Amino acid sequence: MTERTVAFIVQLPVTARDRQRYCMDALRNRGFTVRVVDLGPLLLPDLPADRSHYAAQKDLAIDVVKNWTQLRDVLAELGHASAFALCPFVGRSYTARAAMVLRLMSRQRVPYGLLLTGASPSAAAENSQRPNLIARVHDLFRTGRLPEMLVMRTRPEVLGIPRATLAVYGGRNSMNGGPLVGLQTRSVLAHSADWDIWQGACACPFAGQRDVAVFIDQYLPFHADLVVMRAHPIPPDFYYASLRRLFDRIETEMGLEVVVAAHPRSDYETRAGLFGARRILKGDTAPLVRESRLVLTHHSAATNFAALWMRPVMFLTSHDIRRAAPLIDQMGRGYAQALNRPQYTLEDVDTIDLAAIPPANETDYARFIEEYIKQAGSPHGPLEAILAAALNDVFQGG
């Protein structure tokens, strides 16, 4: 059989979580040759990122691209190998630098597909609460994102970018694939990788819920996305102090131990004490949500697990979070509105009526699953099987 090389084009260091949600290891087990092309130093040169763990990943071919010459050489190699690229570094939109990458891929004859299984409800936020036109224009100039906006509003063909060969979708909301999806793009119905994780967990023995509340951490004051978006900083002192006070109240008044499900790229080993003496666990978000009686978050994609296991969610925001960047504010409101849940502000942690937190609503949660996780009529098999079948069709010229 002709070698089937799949290249994942990313812009952030690949974690164990990424290997799982992109089905990298599963594709390797199915006979595909998997490569990773990490464009972080090229696309996000000002973003500090730890790639020291790559040295231990001998089983995965990883190219860390530092300049355009190196990228051209890597893409030429992929084109010579008739490789197919999957592009988590773009989605419904793309930056000016990402457009340059896509154009170079076209020149080197590297076709690509989009992984749109993880659509978020940010676009669902009520337009009436979005910043007015003057505020949005000011933010574009402040962050230097005006050129990016112009690129996103230019047809791909004008930029020398072909449309995607295939687009892999999740919930119904993801079907709006954006400008890179054309008439010839093959639509592949699938689901969020979280659906597979949930199904796998449901097949395991379960001792029942415990008196635990889980905070799905997003490392917000130190998150790389704030650097990428040139966002206003979120002062860590107020942020973590407010969370500790809220967690104290939940533990005292609700009798629930608050456990922190740490963000995969967080580094609390060097930032000890930010959550007090509470347990901080990394890589255990799904089982923690399953065991919990309450979930707290801002706008994490792991909210999917709360929806699938019907756990009540407290969505947290603050003046600093809303001010950080319009997209961050929109994502928080989008998640809260999509699940029909209230948002609670960190400025009010001392007066929040914890007894009035609404229970999970089956109708609202079912609608959320349909829109953002798995839509009716999509295949029930694992994501890896759906993705592998679609890639086989690509390599066979189907």
C-alpha cells in the first residue's frame, strides 16, 4: 500500500491531550504515517512556549519551524510524499500569517482539511451585548489586528489559497465552516472528541457522585491566548483571591470540596498557593466532572463534559475578564447563553446566593449537545474511525 502521510499543522506545542483529540496515535495504529509541523516560532514568535517535552516523544515525527525557508523545505518534502495536511491552526477564520502558510502549502501541492469538531458557542452571544462599532474599531487599532480583519474578509482565491479538500464537523453549529469551505469541500459528519471520551468513561464502572465541585481552570491571567490576542492583562492577585473566597464559601456552605482541574498548559508548580491548599489535578478533567455535583468555569471547552453528564455549571466572569478582549467576553456569554445558565461575577463572590444555583436542565443541555458536540444523524462510531475513513478516501482519490 502507498504510504499515507498525514501532517498536522499546529501553532501551539502538541500535548498528550492534543494527541488524543486529533486522533494522532489512533491514526498511527491504523497504518497512517503521522507528522507534526509546529509553526509556533513562526506564527507566534512573541509567545513563550515550552517544547521540552518533544525530546521524549520519539514515536512522533515533529518539525518545529522557525522561519519561512524551513517551512518551504518541510512543505516541499510533504508535497513530494503526497501528504495530506490537517490544520488545527486555522478554523472558521485565519490570520495574515496563517494565510501565507496556506498559500505556500498550495504552491508545494499539499492539500488540506479542516478539523471543525470543536466549535464553541461564542458566536451565539447576544449581539446587543457586543461592544459598539467605535469600541470594536478602537480595539482593532489597539491590538494591531486591523490587517488580520482585512485578510479574513478577503476571498481565499484572491489570496492564492484553495478551499479545503474536506471539513470534519461536530455539532450542528460547526457546519458554518467559514471562508475556507467551498462547494467542492467534502463534508464529513463526526462529533467532538469529548463525545468519545464520555462514551469511554460511561462504559467503565462508576461508584457515583462525590461531594466535590470541580473548577475547570483556564490559567486565565497567564494564558497564552492573551498574548496572542494582545489582550488587556487580567491581574492575577484579584482573580485568584476572588476564586479562593468563592471556593471557601462553596466548601463551607455547600459542603463540597473544590478540586481544580488544571489547564493542560498551566504551570502551578512554579506558582504555588494560588488556589490555597486545594488539590490541583491535570489530565483528569472528564472523571472529575463525572464525579462532581457542581462545575465552575469561564468558557472552557471541557464544559462539554458538564453537558454530557448533566452537571450544573457556574459560569464565572469579572470586569477584568470582560475587558481583556472582546472574544473572551463573547465566549463566556456564549457558553452561558447556550446552556441557559447565569453568569456570576468575581466582584460579587461574597453575595452570590449559592442556594439559588439552578440545577441542570435536560432540555437546555440536550440542545447544547446537538449544537456543539454531536448532531442527530452523525455516525455513532469513534472519531478516529470516521477520520480514518475520510482520509482513506482522500488518498484513494475519492
